[in-house]
Amino acid sequence: MPQFFLNKRLIFLLISIIILVALIGFSLRDREELTVPEQFLKDTTGWIQNVFAKPQSYVSGIFADLKDLQNTYSENKELKSRLDEMAKLEADVQQLTKENDELREILDKKETLRDYSPIQATVIGRNPDRWHELLIINKGKVNGIKANMAVVTANGLIGKVKSTQQFTSTVQLLSALDPTNRISAEIQGKEAGKESFYGTIEGYDEERELLKLKRIPFDAKIEKGQTVITSGLGGIFPEGLPIGKVVDVEPDEFGLNQTAYVKPGANFYDIRNVMVVKREMAQPDLSDMIDDEEEEL
């Protein structure tokens, strides 16, 4: 009798397995419509999932909104502080402009070393063998361009006009290894009212890709990060054209002066659009400023 029940259970198990496999195969085959039990099961499962999903989505949305609100509050606070700073800067600029105009009226001074007229130009050629020395632009004598005019990009000074033709000009870059390529420069004080120091850009360190600013007084306190601009005292370039920032300072071989190494603001390798700068103030007689046939701008 026990053997009979055991065989009966085994037969029932086998039949159940066969039916289960048949149902799995039936459900996996491609069909356009589901059976009534499958539809009922899917609808019931979907309804239950929807019941739990809506509260979960609602709660998640609340936390997301709270986080967004917190971020918006922080951003709004930061923007307000920046607006306050901008308002202060705008007021300072207006005040300084007013004071400057008043001082000019008092001194009857109409021109400054900073006055210049820009002439837009495009680079149309570079010699691969002299990539870091010369480039050709599409403006020349007919556009009012003359030799020794400063040439800048949006990021700073890149060089000077070396020669001009009727419709094109050749520009000599600051990275050119030309000992006569000298530019009078000013190292600005880090803070307003701080003392500035003067020297001349003389040469380019190819290995470090830095300009050499020489003839700085030995006792000048120069720090990394100070801004270097044209001084306007060389007689050709206007004052205030950005050159770069100081990255290192070393005494010269005799210890009488210092040499600052300046990282140029402009990228000498990739230059496409430039601006030729025509100084407005009358130029001094360069013969009184050149010593031993050395040129300083």
C-alpha cells in the first residue's frame, strides 16, 4: 500500500512538470493576443505596481523638489552677493571715470599714452620653418599700417609689425630670437596704489616658453602672478597692452638687476585673428631714445 501511494505521487509530480513545461512553452511563443488568465494576471500585477509606484514617485518628487529648492536658494544667495560686488565695482568705475575726466579738464590734457586706434586683421600665412617668428596678415599700407605698430590678440600682445606691403604686412612675434626686439614693459603692483616696476622684454626662453623681462632694479620686490603690461614709454607702443604674468624672478649674472620670466597671455602657436594697434599720441624722436643702434619699443 505505501508503495502504491509513492508511485502515485511520482506520477503526479511528473504530470505537473509536463504541464508546467507546456505552459512555459505556450507563454514564450510569439502570439498576438494573451489568454484570459494571462491578461488577468498581467492586469492585476500592473494595478498593484501602479498602486505602490504612485506614492513612491510622489515622495521621491518631494525630496527632489526640496533639494532643488535648497540648490536654488544657495545659487540665489551667491548671485546676490555677486550682484552686490558688481554694483560696487560699477560705482567705483563711475567715480574713477568722473575723477579722471575732472583731472583732465584741470590739466587740459586730451591725450594719454593709452589712446590708440585698433585695426582688425586676419592671419593669412605662416612659414613652417619660422612658425614662432613671423606671420603674415591681410592688412597693409592702404589700411594705415606702419612698421613697429603693436599687434595683439584678445589675450594679449604677440609682437610688432616688421614690414608692410600695400595689402599685407609681416608681423614679428615676441617669441622670435631677435636681440633688437625690445619692448618697454611695466610690472603692475598687486594692489591698487602699490609701486610698479619697469624693465624691457628682451628675448624668449624656448625651453620654458617664457618671455624674459630684464633690467628690473635689484631691490624690486617682484612676486609670482604680477601682471605685466606695456609701459608706453618706449615711444611706439601705447600704454596698458597686456603681455602676461610673472612666473619666476632671478638675479642677473652680475647681481645688479633682476630678470623676470613672464608667461605670455597669448598663444603664439595658434593665432588666427589679430588687432594692429595705432598709437594716437605723437611719437617722440626715436633717434634720441636709441643707444648703440639698439631698438626699444
